[in-house]
Amino acid sequence: MKIIVTGGAGFIGANFLNGLVPRCTDHVFVNVDALTYAANPASLEAIATRPNYSFARVDIRDRAAVDRLFARIEPDLVVHFAAESHVDRSIHSPQAFVETNVMGTFNLLEAFRALPDVDRRRFHHVSTDEVYGTLGADGAFVETTPYDPSSPYSASKAASDHLVRAYHRTYGLPVTISNCSNNYGPYQFPEKLIPLMILNALERKPLPVYGRGDNVRDWLYVTDHCDAIWRVIRHGRIGETYNIGGRSERRNLDVVHAVCDVVAECTGVSASTLRDLVTFVPDRPGHDHRYAIDPAKIERECGFSPAETFETGLRKTVRFYLDHEAWVRAVRTGAYRAWIDSHYAGRV
Ligand code: NAD
Ligand code: TYD
């Protein structure tokens, strides 16, 4: 099977490829990524020279480039991760979110629709639970929860989900969609809550908590998300949406305290010294109060259950950031941007 993975140099895409490429040697994987600030080819070092892996630097906003790529590869499966993914960035600069998440997805769908025998192929769209908006104190998102996005990020992802679903209903394209809760784990860019807190705690910098820290997120270790996506691709029904989550709700302040405790345990610094670094900062505009996923459908239909608890996943995550100092340094200093420019110049 020929598989195009978009956004494979980002956090979740890299974990997806690192898990599957060595295991599925009868499949050929093409990682299609524009290498934005969020990408890091160093996350793919373990598979970069595998014979069933290749990389194509393509911007999904470029319709002609996407058309050419699809005509050349004729993928049996597309797994679409590529996106602008950070809510705070979407508040400051929303345009790239609309261009990549909406128009980029449109370009991929059009290129996919033009393939011969499209019925025997599959387009899997990776999305977020943030499309459903916020929850109150009770309840959880199910697949039929009405869309009610709050940020430019979640609105652009909602639009992309609608397009994917519309292409199934209108043109009969064989698609599946998954909407997952917050991920954490290796190779996450340190602008997101958990890696930011780990790295700041290691350097004794302030730990900025928005508002009062009582917003709730439902956390899933990244390789469990990847496993869930692979299960939807193999066992999910065409045209269906699957919510992915691990029944692991936590208040932000509790997450930050847990990070402090694990970093303390791994480094020998006292946990209270690290907890004292918590600094309450002005809240994010339009900040959704609570997300929680009801994963009953994917559990029932695809046999999904997460391998990691929040406690085991957090320990692995802290260890990753401690053990990959060079990766962290490169991401933080921007050295990897220079590496990308020298390695990929002229290969767009
Ligand atoms: P990320 O920001 O770490 O990586 C995104 C990748 O997409 C990067 O490699 C980037 O270079 C690439 N990309 C961005 N714009 C592109 C363009 N125009 N053309 C080609 N490539 C482009 O994101 P992530 O956290 O790995 O998220 C991956 C997907 O999963 C996204 O669609 C996101 O909405 C979804 N998701 C993320 C989470 C989470 O907690 N991180 C949860 C649920 C769903
Ligand atoms: P984030 O990792 O940005 O993911 P998302 O906005 O997609 O849920 O943020 C997770 C939660 O942590 C969210 O409620 C915002 C909060 N947060 C902070 O309190 N401080 C921070 O510095 C960041 C980045 C996030």
C-alpha cells in the first residue's frame, strides 16, 4: 500500500511514522510536509533512511504541487495531519490557519478526488475535539455533538471536517474522520502546555498558567492517539467520525503540579521549589472551559484502549525531554531552521 502522510514532520505525524514505518515494511510511506516552524526533521532520524520511507517538501496550500504529487504517487491511503495547530498563534495570526487548514484540506480532497478508482482508496482526516467548543461541568463530547468552535484554530479545523464530510456525501469519497483530545509526549513543540512547563521547570523559569488554571483538558499520550488512528483506518466504517480520548480529564493547574512533581523526582530538586514557579497570567481570549471525550464508539467498533495512563505517559514525556537535550536545544535556539534551510533549499 502507498501511503501519503501529510504533516509527518510535526509532533503527532512524526510519532505516527516512527511507529509504523519500521513495523509495516510492506507499505510505502511518503511524508508530505512544508516544514513550517512546527516541523522538525530530527524527530524522524530513526526512519529517515528506511527503504519504505521518503520525504517530499510540499506546501498543501499549493494546489498545483499537491495535484502533481498525488498524480505521481497515486496513494492508496492519505493520512492528513498537516495543519497550523496552536490556538494562541491562531489568535494572533489567524490567516495561515484558514489557508492551511481549510484551503490545504480542500486542495488535498480535490487531488484525491481526481485519482483513478478512488473508491478503493481512503482519506483519513485527523482533527480535534476543539471543534465541539466548550463543555460545562458535566457531560462529554460524542460524535453527534453540534460543532461550536471558539478559536480561529478550532473554526478552521471545523471547516476542514465539514469539507471532508461533504466530499463523502457529495462525491462518495471514501473518508474517515477522527477528533482527538489534547495530546502530549515526545517531540511536541514547546509552545504547548506540557512541554513548555517541563522545559521551564528544568530551567527554573516561571510556569505561566492562564486565568486560575481551572480549565480542564482530556489528555492522551501521543502514541495512543496514533494507535487509535491506525485502528480507525483498518476497522472504521467509511463516512464515519470517531472521537478519540483516554478518559483522562485534568485541571490545568493539576497538570502543571504533576509536571513539577515528575521533574522534581527525575532531577532531585524539591517539588515545592518547582510548584512555586507557577505564575498566573491573563486568560486566553475565548478560552474553552472544559473538553472531555466519550470514546465509547472507537472502543466498541475499533477495539481501542490506551496503553498509557496520564501518570505513565507523563513520566515517559519528562524522560524524553531530559534525554534529548540536543533536540530541545535545536528547537529552542532555532538551529534546526538553519539545518532545514541548508538541507532542503531548492527542494520545495
Ligand atoms: P504540529 O503543529 O506539531 O505539526 C504540524 C505539521 O504540519 C508540521 O510538520 C508542519 O510543518 C506541517 N504543516 C503546517 N502547514 C503546512 C502546509 N501548509 N503544508 C504542508 N505541511 C504543513 O501539529 P500536531 O500537534 O502534530 O497536530 C497534527 C494534527 O493533529 C493537526 O491536524 C491537529 O489539528 C490534530 N490534533 C492535534 C492535537 C494535539 O493535541 N496536538 C489533538 C487533536 C488533533
Ligand atoms: P495548549 O497546550 O495550548 O492546548 P489547547 O489550547 O489546544 O488545549 O493548552 C492546553 C491548556 O493549557 C489550555 O487550557 C491553555 C492552557 N495553557 C496555559 O495555562 N499556559 C500556557 O502557557 C499554555 C501554552 C497553555
